[in-house]
Amino acid sequence: MEAIKKIKEELKGKTIELSSLDKDRTALFVVDMVNGFVYSGALASLRVADNVQNIVELNKKMKGCKKVFFLDTHDESSTEFCSFPIHCMKGDREAELIPELKTEDSEGEETFYIEKNSTNGFHAEGFKEWIQKYEDGVDNYIITGCVTDICILQFALTLKSYFNENNIDKRVIVPVNTVETYDAGTHDGDLFNLFALYNMHISGIEIVDKIK
């Protein structure tokens, strides 16, 4: 318990002013905020649903920035179903972005919707194309969404390690108030959130309370 207390203290208290970031060189990534993880289906989470408004508010604040929305999308042959219940089937409502993040007011934004067939969006073909096109023009990578200890963790760590491997200096930022996980059985959401955030923190990813 003492170790957990120390981890919490080490992680908290940091904020970033959005105005301190160059809008033209900043991108927002929203991971798996689809109906199947938020409102309905085998993997829907009340914790994630309760966090929707924080993500919506940041999305609005970042109007004009580059944006990537990862959409978990599978077909019947998905090998991920060996580990997880069937979810977010292509063409079903579960695989659609939640209504709160659908907006027609996106003038001046470069917005991309990338389907992914695994827990790690980095490996999606759409993201490979995106990073090849925008890597040189983006310095700040802000990651939000769900699930903190699976999809967020894997994408953030892979992105950061990709930059490290190539000696590229980029900021990967995770605002705590815009990521969430789930409660189920021995999977305690508070605990797994904390461990995932600390894992990212010690790997060089910036963990901040929020972006103001």
C-alpha cells in the first residue's frame, strides 16, 4: 500500500496548457471510443462511459489540430476473439464512434478514422500510412480514450519506443482525466489504471492530470 501511495504521488500534479503547444504540430489520438466499449456489448464499461465528457471537452479545445480516431473493428475470423468476447463487428453499431464525438464542425481539421483489428492501433495499416505522412510535421502526440491498461498502454509504449529506436525527439502525452479502463472480477479498474499510467511514466511518456 505504501508503494501504491508513492506511485500516486509521483504521477499527480502535472498539467499542460494547450496554448503552450504549437497547434499545427500537435495531434490528438482518441482510442476506441466506440459504442462497443462505452454503451453496449460484451466489453462496454460504465467507467469509460462516465469519462466521455472529459474526452469530448478536450476534443473541442483541440479544434483545428490533427486528429486520429481509432475504431476497434473485427470480422468473424478475428483471432482476437481467442482472448476476448466477440465485440465491435464490422458494420455493427458497436464499431461506430460514439455520437458525442461525431461532429460536423471540423473545418480546418485533418481528421482520420482508422479501423484496427488488434488491441494496438500502431499496427493498423491506416496508422502506418498516417505516421509516414505526418511524422515529420507532428511533435506532440496526445493520447486519450480506452482501455488504459491495454489499448492505450500498448499504443503509447509502441509509439514512444518507435521514436526512441529512431532517435526522434517527440512528446507523447497522456492526460489522466481522458483515459479509463474497466472493472471486472479481479480486474480492479483503479489499480490497473494506476499500474498502466506508471508503466508509461517510467517509459518516458508524459502523464499529466489534464490539459488546460
